[in-house]
Amino acid sequence: MCHRIGNDFNTWIWKDPWIPNKPGFIPQARSGAIDNVHLVADLIDQDTRQWDRGKLSNLFKPATMNRILNIHLCHQLLGDQVFWCLTSSGEFSVKSAYKTIRSSNTQTHPLLQAQDWKQLWKIEANAKLKNLLWKISWNILPTCTALNNRFPLPSLDCYLCNNAPKSLEHLFLQCDWVTQIWLMAPWPINLSNLSNLSILDWVKIILYPKTNLGLDDDSAKEFQLYSLLVCDQIWFFRNKARVEGSKSNPIELARQIRHVFEEHKQAWSKLPRRSPKIIIWQPPPNSWVKLNFDAAIREEKISVAVVGRDDLGKLLMAWAEQLDLGNSLLGEAKAAWWAIKCAAMKGYRNIILEGDALNVINLLKNANYVPHWSIKSIYDDILYLSKSFVNVSFSFVNRENNVPAHLLAQWAAFISWSGPIPISILPLSVMKALDRDGFRAKPCCISPVCVEE
Ligand SMILES: [Zn+2]
């Protein structure tokens, strides 16, 4: 449970849980700090509704201070609330509590990490093939060596070559059958030269063929598919030989694998690929302002940028701001909040807020969506601010059509710019992107001469 900071002045600094993402949620004072402040409200400058950085840096270590600075302070009057931070909505659910208790007991792999598993499940191959690779990675295939650890088996010799004990390494890397199959592969590999290769080394080669074998995108995908099929067929034949006692020969098996590989490859190539949609930036209607926003996430901060244009595509304002560190969701939400704040300061009446963060835009467009608890107060603030306009609408664009805001956020991060940006100092890259989006003629005008205006 964690407190969301509003204006109630009833959250205690040292007793209540109130800092999300901090273990225990309760901060500790840095050693030697004088803690004569007791309420979280004492850490906030109530006039500006900003965290009092001086007090924070006196009281807390930098990591805790950064977590506090990440807490968005609402400008409207809202009470402190309690929320459950194990669900994205902040509402308690038994499922989330159960999952957390379970996850603290789950085993972690000694060598493969979260990103490796992600890579594994991303491979373009049947789930069955990926499952096999997963089992190989965890060493949970019922090989004779594994079974022999539980109950003694009469023989441990490989069912295929009869030459060596059937460990995973032997079966998938060292067996004569496998070495011959790989010599006949579309990417011939001489496995007998790689006798020190462990099965996990091999799994890593399959996961990252681009870096490990220097393959290009397409070949890397094909290599992954082929490797998985080799594993699958070897395992299938090994089981067949075990049960039926019959076997063909490695060359025959290599041909068969090649055949299956071509079939799978064809099946995958028939899947529709996403073709990039060509949409160009659309100006807002007459008397409206469109504000494109974006965030650049850096290790130590978030830089947000807003670009406002009218119905002719003319630049009305550019603004950038440096905010305290956070993740991309927080960054994009803050960028949206900053955009609407800029529009309010400028006194625009009809606005379109446009960004390339689908999760944030969807949230703002749909009243039914529940915001993630970490951006709940930013979301509330945006809705609160939106009441001060005649019309507000939210629009999603893909990245390619949000280039000026994107480049501006990058540039502002680089030079740590905060505040309005005069057109005269806008970087060339942003000017070019604005040009590319185009100044447009009034819709009623069809004469090519007017386009030049
Ligand atoms: Zn063998």
C-alpha cells in the first residue's frame, strides 16, 4: 500500500508509506540530517506546488530524493489517497498479491536473464520448437544422464551413435549425427572444432546469431529456425531410436531437416509483414492549435518538448523543459501534461494534443481506461487543465510524424534547455523537420501560387 500525495497534509514522512518504488515505501533520513519536519506537506512549497529541493537534499540521500522528485504534485485540490501499487490501476486484487508472493519463490536461471528469455520467445518459430529450446536451457529434458541421477539405467550410451553417454551436450553438439547434420546445413558449422562449447553457449548462439555469427537480419532468423528444427528432429529421432530401435542415417536425417526447414520458412514468409504506413502530419482546423509533444528519456532526467502549430502549419510556439528522472511512461505522461500547461499559459482556446505514445493518448481519449497508478496524478491534472479550454482533443501519430517534437526534446536534453525557445535559436534539424511537415495553404485555395505563401 502506498499514499498518493494530495493536499490533505495528513501523510507522515517517517511513518506512512508514500514513496512508490522504494522498498517499504518509507524513507530514512540521511545520517546527520536534522529531521524536525514531520509531514510530507512540509516538504512542498505550497505556493508553487513544487518539492522543496533544499529540504529534500538536506534530509535524504540522492536516490531517495530522486524518487520523491518523481512524484507529480497535483495543482488541483485533492486529498491524499491510499493505493495498491502491485496493480497498474492502484486497486487491490488478490491475484496481484498472490503473484507477488509466488514470484519471490521462483527460481532464477544462473546464466540466462530476462532479456534472453524475451529473445527466446520472440524467435519466429512454432511454440513447440521454442518450448524445446526453453527445456534445453533449463536442462530439464529427460535424457538418460538426467534420469540416471534418479534411478540407475542399464546403459547410458547414445541411442544414435552408441558412442558416448547421452548428455545434452552430446546429443545436441557432439554426437556424430549432429556434427554431420551441421556440416550439411545452409550455414555449415564444424562442431567437432568446438568441443568446449557448453549447451548454454549454444543456446546463446541461437538467441543472438547476429552478434555471434555475424549474420544479417534475414539469415539470423533463418538460422534460428534451422537450429530449432535440428534440435527438434534430433530429439524426435533419438526418442524414435529408443522406442523402436530403428534408425536411418545422419545424411538422410540432414536431408529431412532441410525439407522441413524449407516448409517452415515458406509458412513464415507468407505471414503478412507490417508495411510502414505513410501518413503525413495533419494541421489542425482553422482557429485551432495543434501541440505535438515528446519526451527524451535520459539516465538522470527527462527532457520534454512541445511544438505548437496553427492550421497553416505555422510555428506558434516551441517549449522544452527538464524534469526529474523517470521511466518512459512517466516521461510521455509528463510531456502531455507540459503540452497542455503550455497551451493554457498561451491562452489557446481550441487545442489538439498530439503525441506518439499510444498508451498515454489512448488513456486520455477513453474515459473507460484506468491510468497506471504512477501517472494517476499527472492524468488527473491533465483532465483538470483541459476544463479551461473550449475544445480539447487528443490524437495519436506514429513517430515519423512527430519528428519536430522528438528532435526538439533530444536537443533540449543535450543542452539542458528549460523554457520557451525563440525561433531564432531552434536547431537546424528541427527547422528542417518543420519544413518537411510543411506550411500549408488554406483549404479553400486550389491555386498553386497560394501554396507558396
Ligand atoms: Zn551420439
